[in-house]
Amino acid sequence: MSVATEASGRGRELWVGVIGVLATVICGIVAVAAIKEARDWVRDTVLAYWLRGVLAILIVLFACGIVLAIWRTLDLKSTKTKLQVLKSESERLITQNSRLEVDFRVAMKTRDEAVEESNLLKERLSYSIPYQKENRKRWGSMTQSPIRFGHLAYKPFLKYDDKDDPCGLGVDWLRQLLEFSLRGKSVRIKRFDDRGDWSNILDGLIKKDYDVVATPLFATFDRSKRVAFTAPLFFSNVGLYVSRETSSHNAWNDMTADNMTVDKMKSIIERAGKLRFLSVEGEISEKLAAKYSDKGSISSFGSSKTLSSLFETIADSSDPHCALFCESFYAEIQPLVESKNVVNVLPWHQILYPVCFAVRLGDYQLLNLLNIRLIQFTQNGDALRLLEEVAKADYGLNAEDVRKHFVAEWPISTDEINTEVQRRA
């Protein structure tokens, strides 16, 4: 029972006692006044002999009542003081508890930040790869061993001829970079027999089946944990392709340079409606889908699935609508994109990736040789020049069209591209 409740009970007891005494006295007076015999008895007996004694008793009782009332009042005042002290103590404890809650939230935030930083550090440490030195003595012996290359069909960089031999820009670039006389000996390149695909092209490099991948690849962070990349030949534009119906949503109007962050792109994609992101295992479509969408919205296909077939799925899909991150050059030569049934909703040059040759980690001799040769190769513009020639011969594209998809430097504006095209013309 609380102090306040106890004090309230004592107050009620006091008033009940006082009222009871007064009621008894009043009832006696009324009885004496109403009954004749009682009046006579009182007059003859009580008034004569006991009046003074009764009056004295009443006075004593009244005095006791007053003393009791005063004592009770003083006790209630003391209880009130105690209640005020307890109230002040309660308010102090509430204030202290509020401060402790704030301190606890700050401590929890600090702990979460520390855990996040620790996890980030662990992640970075897990990404660190010990230095691996590989010295195959390619150019120190009397006989030169050929440099073997792996290959993967991907337009416009590599294709296969009638004899199933790899050919195209990737192989031509490697020959220009590596087939030359070194210390009086010819450096030769030789193809690996089996074709690669997106799921195993890097595995063959790591297992030393070949020394370099002839198909230029995007240098991504995840891939860089497994293989080494040369300096970039150029940078390639990536688009986000959806059906014509899906592209009409107003949310895509917010796809501007200022909104090309991961969080903003995710929110724009969510506002555009429920999308199912298509991807091929190991290809850039898989990486970007994981980066800019939720895991549950991704449909990943095996490496045997061709990118060109995914555009048919996008054009035919209705519920949910499908989307695909794809290198814009590859996408724009697809019939469904040319006919505008599949549309890119990203601004030009908002997602650019370096296009490089991949070599094995630790093969610093080959990596350094390629980088040294690439300095002159890229300064002269040979990579883009050959790419423009192939694009014109195979796809009927002019230099301006090619430089929408591939740029020599990153970042670069459309005005700079047009200026460069005009200068070269």
C-alpha cells in the first residue's frame, strides 16, 4: 500500500469517529427532549447530581477529539512532506533513466558503427591477396614458349570462323601487343583449344590452362580478387534495358546524373514497378543486378544462356516486367533494341567499366609487358580505331555511334565525344 493511500484511510477513520460521537450526543439530546419521563428524570436526577460530571466528560471527550484531530492533521502534513520528497526522488530517477536511455542509444550506435567497421575491415582483409610471384622465364631461355590465350565469344571483340578458330578484335589486339621481336626472338601467341564461357573463363586462367584471355573483359572488383587486369583499352558504357511499355513509366525521368547512386537508383527502380532482373552467371548483368536490385528479384541463368535470347524475354514479358543490365554496344545491335521494342532507360555514360585483358595473378612479366605495350597502343588510339573499322564493316556504324558506347577516358561528356569525332573526321 502506498503512503498516500494509507494517509487517506487514516483521514476517513478520524472523521467517522468524530461524526459518531456527535451523532450519539445529538440522539441523546433529542431523546431527552422528546420523552417526558426522560425530561423529568434528567431534571430530577441527572441535572441535580450528574450534570456537572456529564458536562465534564463531554468537555474531556471534545478536547480529546480536538487533540486527535490536531495529531492527525500533523501526521497528514508529515505524510504530505514525505510524498513531496518521494515525488522529487521519482522525478530525479526518471530524469536519470532518460539520460541512461540516451547514453544507451549512443553506446549501441557506437557499437554498431564499430561492428560495421570491423566487418568492413574483415571484408577488406579477406579481399587482400598475398603477393604471388610467377616467373616462367619466357624470355630468358634460348627457346621461346608461346603465350597461350583463352577465348570467349562476345561481340564485337571475339567470334569464331568457319574452322572454329577464335578471331576478331581481341586476337588482333593481342597480336599487335605481343607478336614482336624481343631479344632477337619472336614472341608468339597460341590459342587454347576449348572455348570458354562466363562461368569458367577465369578458372582456366587460374589453373594455368592459358596465360591471357583474348576477349577483353570488364575489370570489376570481384574479378580483380581472382585475376590481374591490364591497363584499360577504353571504357564501355552499360545500359538498363526494359520493354517499351515499362520504359514509359514516369519514374525513369528521374534517371539523371545526380541520381546515379546505388540508393537513388534502387528507389527509382522500385517506383517504376516490380521488375525481374535477368542475368547470366559470371557476366556483368549479374553483378549490376545484385548491386541495384533486391536479391529476390533476380533471375540468374547458366553460362550457356546467351544474352541475345534475354532480349526476347524482356520484349515478351508483362508481369512482372523484366530488365537487363547490358553493355550498350552489344544491346544496340540486337534487333529488338533497334526496333525500339526494348529500350535503354539509363543516361549515356553514367555506368562505365574499364575494358581490359586479364592475366593470372603473379604473372608480372606478362602483365608488365602488356601494360608497356598498351601505353603506346592507347596513346595512338589504335584500339578505338580498329574498333571503329570493325563496327563499320560488320554493323554499319560510324565513328560517332561507336564513341557513344566506348570512350577513351572516364568520365567524359557527350560534348567532348562530339568534339573528338569532329576532330578525327
